[in-house]
Amino acid sequence: MTRCRATVLAASTFAAVWCGAGCNSDEPAAAGTVVRDSAGVTLAIVEPARPPDVTLSIDESWAPSAGDLGDVRDVAALEDGRVAVLDGFDGTVTLLAPDGSIEARFGGAGEGPGEFSPQGLTAILWTGSSFLVPDLLQQRVTEFSETGELVRVWPGPEGGMYGVDWRVLDDGRVLLRDVKEGADPVLRWSDGVVDTLLLLEHEEPRPNTVLGMVPVWDVLGDVVAEGRSDEWFVSLAPPGDSRPMIVARSTDASPPLSDVERESLLRTLAATVVQNSNGALGADEAIERLRLQISFPERRPEIVQLRFDASGRLWIQIAAPVAELGPDAFRVGTSTGYGGRDWVVLAPDGRSSSVVRFPGGFAPTRWMDEWVYGVLTTELGVETPARVRRTSDVGRAR
């Protein structure tokens, strides 16, 4: 099996650090162990299944008056406390003042300048001076001023893109993972010029595979963190360096996907198929059709996202149990639908880690110094921007 990795990282190095806690030992390394191997690589052993060290809660004092939002796709937080909310229902961006009141609204559905195909919206990015909104259906990126005025429209890269995992670097340049066969390039976008920062290799899945392996990654300064969704293994290294500085792995081996979990996935997917058929298919018929058409991966998801905060800590989202996954888990090219509430937070030097639990229904998207902003989905299915305060020093910028 090929481990998902950036092409700049050598397989021999991964073999060495995977054994770093002692390949000749019959006992697995304990959680919290930090080992430096002969190559100087820090190996951090974490225990993601342990009870959370910190449980965060929604800031009830912040009540955004964003109006009737139909499908909140993303939230971008500005340094001055304002928040931009991207609505995939009508293709609008709502800019909220620090107190949650509406300051501006721009965009909208259409094909003209400053308009979008709502189905093609996935992210809104704040570069420090302007907003960028990629539209995957129209293959372009639209730039707006901080007050919502149209600045320009950039065409997508030649050959098209299916961009996911959009990020903004400290200098305002944009990174995105473009889903491709064989290897996903992480593209660097600046003033309409696109180049490749690195390649994330991955295995080619069998046709119609659900819950497949997805590369996970993030970049902070001169450090790249990367891994794969079906294995608890994360490396941190400078781009172009063949030796990682830090490797984090779990105390437990990645278990195979069980028959019970396969049946759970079939039922979840069948419910979506029945709903989309407008009653033409029953649940049993949908399950039997899917059983013949889809493939399952060998292993269940383990990690979902990697996100650096400003202090250099790496937040690693732990996958939810398969039985708790919903329709979002079947989106192509992204693992965000695999996500659970708990995140492992790894210190910048890899020498300590904590487990942080977010509120139920809250999907974090932006880490600021004091707040984590994201999208809250209520029990009634209503989506709204929300935030949680970092209530301890765990995961806070210093």
C-alpha cells in the first residue's frame, strides 16, 4: 500500500519514522510519548480516543442577524471582528459587523461579473485586503473589496480545476487542492498566476468507491503538514525537504471497515437515493441496487482535516464513527463530511498534544486569536454562522 505523501518526501524516511518509537520492541509506544530517532525526527504518539481535555461552547452573546440564509457554505473572519458569510442557496455574500448586524450584501446568482453559480460555491477567502470567491462551475475566481465592491474576475487555471481545501497564506496568496487522478496538486494562486507548490499522491480508488481515502494537508510559513484520511499518520516538513521534522501517529492501528459499517453506509446512501427519486424507488430496492454498484474502502476514515492556527499549533480533526456519518460523507474529493467533534491539537514542537471537543453541529472554518468561527447546523437543519471562544490556553495563540 502506498502512503499518501507529498512527492518531496521520501518513502524510506517514512519507513524509518514509522518505526521511530522502537521497531524492535514488542510493546507499543504509550500515548504522550515523544521520541527522536537517529535522523532527528520527532515522533509524537497521540491518543485521539481519550476523553477531551477541553470542551468548547457556542458564544450565545453573538447573534448574527444574517437574514434568511439557505445554505451556509463558508465563513471568513476579518481581523477587525467582521465576518463574511457565503450562502450557496442564492449565491450571496453577507458581510456582518462585529456586533452581528448586516453591513453589506453582495454577489448573487447569475453569470455576469460579480455573480455566481450557487452550486459551484465552496469557499470565501479573506486575503487581508479583499475577498476571493471561487466558482467551480463557472471556472473563475471573483475578487471583491472589503466593502463588497467588485474588483475583478480571474479565469480559472488552464485545463480546469476542481478546487477544494482553499487556504490563504500570511502574504495573501491563496492555496487550493485540485482533485486529479494519481496525485492532487496543491496550487498557489496569486493575481491570477497559478503554480504548483507540491503534489499529494494517492491511490486510485475502485470505481464508485464511497468513503474513499482523501489527502489531508495544510501549510504554515515554510512547513507543510500532510497525511491521508484513512490512517492516523501526519508528517510536518518544509516543502522540498526529504526529511520530516515531526511525525504524529496514534497508539491504535487503523481498523478495517466492518460489515456492520458497510450496511450502515448502504442505508444512509439509500435514503438519499430514495429522496432524490421522488418516491420512484423504495429503500430495499435502493439498497440492493447500490450493493451491486458501489465499492467500499478497506479501512474506515481516521482523520478529516489538518489546520494550523496562527501560533503554529496543528489541529487534527478526528473522524466520526461510521454509524454517525450523513450524506455529506459522500461528497467527491473532500473528507469534510467524515468529521467528528473532537480535534487533536499538536504543539508546534510536537512535544505535547490535547484533545479539544467542539459543540455538536458546529463545523469550524476559521481560527482567529480569540475565536474559532464556523457554521452551526441546528437540530432542525437551520444553518447559521457561529463562533466559540477558546476557553483555555489549549490551541490559543500566544
